[in-house]
Amino acid sequence: MERKQEKGTPMKILAINGSHRAGKGTASLVEAALEEARARGFETEVVELSKCNIEYCIGCNRCLGKPECTVQDDMQGLYEKMKEADGIILASPNYFANVSARMKNFMDRTRPLHMTANALKGKVGGLVATTGLSNCGGEEAVSAMQRWFQIQEMLLVQPRPEGEVRGNYPLATMFRGFEDGRVKWRRVEDDEAAFMFARQLGRDMCDLIEKLA
């Protein structure tokens, strides 16, 4: 992967949060990863899709011939941010065994980065996700984001903290258990294992980006 930065310019990780609620649980998981990147001297940025004006893909297929989109909105700036970044993190809560509608719409609108050539090929990717109940769709949301990275020919980091096996990826759950037949909830921030994986993700992405530079 060719780097465009001049010597001495910090490498950058861009995070794209597909939560409908900016700055909440999913954002806190993103921040855990980005804190590690900043500690390594990386520049970071978070894009909250809930604050962006992103229309639906209209299926005009203009991007089949040219790497551009007919629809003019905030995606135009996002295209440039993604091309300039060294690493990209996708983040989404689980909505009915999939990513959020905002994240799926964002994915649809990235067709211009893929249809004529993979503009993000060779960049480093990572993901975080949140869910309510355990084993009720969070894994499918993760899989949807994994597939997006594969289609874009990006290098997806799957973090593995040292020590005992605690999971496969940064997937935080709000499920605390059952009591008297009722679900007991916790904050996303209370999922210790998920935040351990998120911090490892930040470190591992930095490691790979530096090796590729």
C-alpha cells in the first residue's frame, strides 16, 4: 500500500460509527480502540453517521463506469476521508441480527470505491459491535462488517489479547443475566472483555499499519 503522507506526518485511523445514538455505548467501544492509537502517535477521527446527511443508493449504476456517485451529500467527503486514512474502523450496534440501517446505508453508498477498482485495497480495517442479548444477532452484525472489508480488499485485524480466550472480536453485550424471570441489563461500558478486545484492536491496527508503511 502506498502512503501519501509526507515524512513525519502522523498516520491516521478513521472510525465510522453506525449507531443511531452518537456518543453512547458503541462510541465508547470505538474510543477505547482510538485511545490506544493516539497513545502510539496516530491521528484519529470519528464520524457519527447519525450526524451525517447520507441519502440512499438509487441504483443508477453510474459507479459501474466511473468511481463516482450521482447522489451528492455527505458521502462525498467520506469518500475522501476513507481514501486518506491508513486504517478504518467500522462500528455498529446489532439491529435484528444485522448492522444498523445507518451502517447498511453507508455500506451501500461505498459502491463507487469498489465497482471500477478497490480504492481502499490494502488499507487496514477493524470493527467493533454492541448488542443487547447475548447470542441473539451480534455475531451476524459482526459478519456483515467483516464481509464489507473483504469486498473492499482491506486487511482486517482480528485482535487476540494475551491470556485465556475471552472471545473473538470486540462485541459488547448489555446482557447481565436473568433474575426472577426478567432480563437484567448492564451498561456497554461494563463489558470488560469487549473493551479488552477493543484496546487490543487499536494496538494491533497500529502494528500492522506501521509494518505496511
